[in-house]
Amino acid sequence: MDGLLQAHRVLGYVGIVANGIAGLVMLGAWRWPALRRPAGWWAVGAAQVLILTQVVLGTLLVAFDEPSRAVVPRFHMFYGFLIFITVGLLTQYRAQVRGKGRRELLYGLGGLFIMGLGIRAVLQVTG
């Protein structure tokens, strides 16, 4: 379980940074059409896979950890759940958003929102 906990911690920080970078890349693509490249979407996909993997690891830790260990703050789990829901909502609304650069705007703001949720989740256990 210690290895799983360590992976959860590391992926948390990596996922936060990756979503922040992907969000900024997509906001740049929204603002400057010349930046609208497939690489930006690959960055978004990689960042979301990282953060969802981290959420799954956290869920496994809660499900299979011994009851004698430290209790996870409820808001930490709440923010993880919100991250999971946010990624799902972004994916769901992607097809409905039309217009030049609107998808980039959606995913840019969404990436920054996920980053903020991740920071809040980390602060619940470290702050």
C-alpha cells in the first residue's frame, strides 16, 4: 500500500502541472489560431489520463486500506470526485461546442479548473 500511496502523491502533482500546462496551451490556441494543432489535444488527453489515473489510485487506496491508518479528509475525496466529474463533463460537452476556437476555450478553462481542484485536494491533506 505504501507504493500505491507514493504513486498517488506523485501522480497528483504531475497531473496538476500537466492540466495547468494543457489548459494554458489550449487557451493559447483559442487566442491565436495558428497554435491550433493536434499536439495541443494530445497534451489535453495525456493530462486528463494522468489525473484520472490518480483519482483511480486514490479510490483504490480508500477501498483497500486498513482501517487503522489515518483517515482521509472528506474534502480531499470530494475534490477528487469533482475532478472525475469535470473530465466527464468536458468530454460530454465537446461535441456540443461549435465555433472557431470554442472547444479550445472550453478545454483551456477546464484544464485550469482541474488544476485548481487538484491544488485544493492537495491542500486538504498537507495544509
